[in-house]
Amino acid sequence: MIILGLFFRSIYLGWFLSLAYALFLYISDRYKREAFTNVGIAFTGGVVATVFIGLLHGLIPFLSESGFSGGFGAKALSAFVRAAVPEESVKMAIFFLTAWNFQLEDFSEKYDAMLYMGLIGAGFGAYEDFSYIFGHTFPLIGAESAEASRAFQFITWQRAFPGHILINAVSGYFLGQAKFTKDNGKKWKLIGASLGVAILAHGLFNLAGSGGGTGWLIIYVLALGRVFFYLRSDLLQDSPYRLIERYYQGTNLYSWEIMSRWKEDYSIETYTKLYERKESASMGYLPVFISIAVLYPVAISGVYYLNWLLSRAISIFIN
């Protein structure tokens, strides 16, 4: 019962930390928020990404030799090559398998890429938070209760930093640019820039946490947050929905200002229809609540045991 209690405490705690950040990211889209269905797909995709990363670690021994001990060179190797490269590559692959293929109704402006990529990071972070909290506290079961409690609190505090969601939301800025450009050469450069930024930001986050202590990690997260807000403001400033909203509020001339500033590939009539719907058809609040309260721990448990089974299978195969 103690193990089961710790298991579900870790699940709900990891969920709460990431969901709080994901909710903030969701409501930060001022003009047209996305359907809960697609939000759930992106978040769940982030959780599922951990399965593929587990496979990479199991099949490539070099990647499984993780840990941020040793000198600066060893820490940098673990931070960038063993952690950031495989994790960010898989998360981007999940983005292209899911959000990139959403219809215009659900992926209609550049900021949406920051939202969906950030939600993939939130889903990944939710599982990783659970895994760290449970995995690092589990060995202390049977030890003095105060020692286990202190370890649980310390590990929870370590996982409270919004690393993955900020890293991926920032990298999503370039994916949004890529989505809405017709220049294929530029599109691939922007996709490459997105992956490069994600790997760099992730590696620096790991280095700040492993080498600089909590103080440097706080400074880094604040700086990353500042970058996110700047990029968010830049995209929302040029959002087609902002221009249409100002028209409906009577603060500009529809025929002059909007048409003179219009840069989108789709017509203003198309965006006006999407804006009038305000939010795409969604599941509704009750199913969302049920998913959060009931299906989420089931999904996390399933991914946990799937990772365990794959790990055992790979170990048997290799040996």
C-alpha cells in the first residue's frame, strides 16, 4: 500500500506541475483558443514520446550512460548529446506526426505552433516529473519516514521548474514560421533552427541544474520565460485574429487597415469565419475533467509499465 500510495502521489504531483504550466500556455492565446481535443492530442503525444526515448536509450548504450557527474566536459556531453538530442528529436517527430497535420481550423496561425509544441513538452515533462519523483523516492521506502519525506519534497522542488514547456514553446516559434511559408528552402531552415534552439536551450537547462545549482537554474528559467513572452507578443501582435477583433470592437477601418496589413496566405473571409466560431468544436468540460481525474493516471501507469516491459525485453534481447 505504501508503494501504491507513493506511485499515485507521484503521478498526480507530476501531472499538477505540468498541467498548471500547460493551462497558462493555453490561456495565453488571447484571440482564438484551440479545441481541447487537439490540446489533449499534443499533451498525450508528449507522454508517449517517453516510450520512444526509452527505446533509444535501451538500443543505443551510449545514450543510456546518462547522468550529470564528472567535469564540465562530461556534464556537457550528458546535457546536450545524451539528453537534449534524442529527447528533442523525438518530441519534434511527435509534433510532425500530430499537430503539423491539423486542419486550418485547428492550426490557423503561427502562435499555434508555440502552443502545440509547448504542450508536447508539458506532456513529456509530466511523465518525466512522475518518473523522477517516484524513481528517486522509491529506494527510500522502508527508511526513516522523515528522510523519505524530505527526499520527496526535495525532488518535487527540483522538478517544479517549467523546463520542457518553455524550451519547446520557444522552439515552436520557428515551426510556426515554417508552417506558413511557401518557400521550401526557408521552411527546412526554420525547422532546423527550431530543433537547434530546442537542443541548445535543453542542454543549457541541464547544465544550469547540474552544475550551477538552484540559483543559476532560477536565473536561466526566468531568462527563458522572458524570451517566451517576447516571442509570444511578437506573434500575437501580427495575429490575423487581433486585426479582426479590433474591427469588431470598432477601433479600426476594416477595408483600409486590415487589408493594408494583411500578410496571411488565406483570405480574410476565411479567418473571419474561424474567429466567429471563437473555439473549435471541443469535447466539453465534463469529459476533460474525467480525463484529468481518471484517465490520466491510467495513461501514465500504462506508459510506465510499457517502458518497464520494453526495458526488460531489450535487456533480454541484448544479453
